[in-house]
Amino acid sequence: MSLFSALPLEAQVLALAARTQVETPSAEKLRALLAQPLDWARLYRWVLRHGVVALVYRNLLQIAPDAIPEPWRLRLESEARSLALHNLHQTQELLRLIDQLEAEGIPVLPFKGPALAALIYGDPAARVYVDIDLLVRRADFRKARRVLEAMGYQAHKMLSGAEEEAYLDTQLGFEFIHESRHFVVELHWAFFYTIYDLALDPEAIWARHRPVPFAGRTIRTMAPEDLLLYLVIHGNKHRWLKLTWVADVAELVRRCPELDWSFVAQQARDLGVERVLAIGLILAEALLGAPVPEGIQSRLRQRRIAHRMAREVVHRWMFRDNTEVYAFWPVFWYHLRERERWRHRLGYLGHHLKLALAPTEKDRAFCRLPEQLTFLYPLIRPVRVLVERLHPGGNP
């Protein structure tokens, strides 16, 4: 049984409609599904959860407008309008940020957010997003931070100098929230958190970047080959819980027929993410009809573990509504299997060990140590936990 045919009817409708192009066979299949009894409450809930309201509403309206019950049509229309207005404001803010940073001599490369919606989907209103992601060079990071702060943004985490440097080195960026609470900027200097241990040189991203038209002007963007790898790693990091992450991959493949697949394959091999790439492409082709070249598809057919993991994504997480999707051990086991090299698997285990030992806010609140003694927090944690157990719900 294929990944698509194993989906519930509402999920099949979602997959057929969450595309910029619905080919004639898919449109006919969609009409046939809409003629059957559907749980519209469930479909509406999934449309919102998976971040595909604009695409689904647009395609349902064009392909089978009479099949949409009026109350649900009005709800979808309202959500699509709200999204368009939200995205317009986000796009305006993105341009304001680019202008200000570039005026200060800071090259900036937007990715995801409004730029991704416009460049891949051809419409900034086509995709749901909650933040604006920007890439700057590491040497420009502090200067860029000062520019953002002058524009009314404040760092989400207030850390000491040493803590901030450590955070930057491991998380590769920082989150800033505007004083209006309407905008969130994630400022990055590199990609792929150190949990992945990927030797992708940010300067290589800058060297391959290209200018593209956007909102009546020209902005920088990642080369499509780099963007494809970023999208599959990002989607897989979240176990593809949202169909919009699969749609990003599918639409990039659809929009860039000139994609250099040999370069993508070599990069994936060098980085040790061939299985991750395979999972993303299997999902994009099987669920959303991405036009993956036959040569690549023949290679994907040989990747049995990737196919098993793609089925696990669809059946265990993507269309489940319960809290099991966040259970620790299934998530841990999934991410351990995605890694094909023992070095990366050991790095993943080491990451969780560091998390277990890293000081938490509770540890800091229990005992404030001077900066030079913060290495003692792992010793303090057992004491803190013991005190909490002896004095539950109050101070000792």
C-alpha cells in the first residue's frame, strides 16, 4: 500500500490540495474524494495545524467550490484572509530589516518566512510562518544585533557574556522579539545546530547565494541546492509533523527543474544526510506529487530504511492528534536512526548527555553562582532536586 492511499480521506484531500499546481488526474481524484462523506471539522483542524490553509482554500475553491459546506468555506476564507494580512505585515518588516542592515554595511540573506513563501510558492501569502529568519556572517553578528535593538527588538534570552558566546556557538543564532510583540526575528550566522555535527561552511552558502527579485526589488537568497538540503534537515528535525515542511520541499523541486541533483547528492553524502534527504524526497513525491527525476527516484527505491522511516512519519506522527507525537523515546530512536554514521550517532548521544548536565533556569534560581563557577551546576542539580522532593510546593 502506498503512503498516499494509506492516509485517512481527510488527509488525502489535504495532500492533493496543498500544492501550487494540481494536475488534472489529481484534480479529478480530489473531486471524487470531496464527493464522499468527510469529517470537515477534522479536515479544518488539520488544515490549520499543517499550515496549508492558503493553498488548500485556493484549490478547493477552484476545483470543487460546491463541495465545500458553507460554514467551513467561510472559516477557510477568513483564515486565508487573516493569513494574507499577517504575511503582508511580515513582508514589510522583512524589507525594513534588510534595508536597515544593508545600510549599516551588513550583508543579509533571508530564508524561510516571507522570502521562502515568495520565492518557492510565488506568493508571500501562500505559506504560514511566525518568524523572520536572517543569515548574517559571524563577524557581523554583534553589529547586526545592535541594529535590531535600535529597531525595537530585544533578545529572547538574557544571558551573561560567556553564556551568550556559548549559546551562539552551539545554537548558531539568537531569537529577537519586537517590542510590539508582532514580529520575531531569528538571526543566524550558520545553519544546522551543532547537534547535527555537519561540516557545512557558512561561507560556502554565501559564495553560492544568488540575487532574486522580491517585492519589486532584489534580495539575496540561498542557492536552490543549499536550500533543498536545509529544508529536508529542518523538516526531519521536526519529524515532518507539519505537511507544510513537506510542501516546501515539493514546491522547491517543482519550481527549480534545473536543480543540480548531482551536487545535492554529493553534498548530502559529504554531510552524512543521504537518509534524511531520501526521507524528505520520498514524502514530497508520494504525498504531494513532487516531480523528482526518475534517476533520483530509482535511487530512493533502494533506500529501505528511509522508506520505513517515511511510513513511520505518516502513520505515527504527521496525522496523529494525540500527545504521543512528543514522547521522548520514539523521538530519540527516530533521530538516532536518521544518522548513517556512527560519529553522528555518538554526537547525538553526547548532545543529550550535555542537555542532562546543562544548568536549567531552576538550577540558577536555586543557587546563583558567579560566572567562573558555573561548571559546578551539574553537582548542584541533585541537591536542588532532593530539596524539591523534601519540600514539594514551597520553599524549604
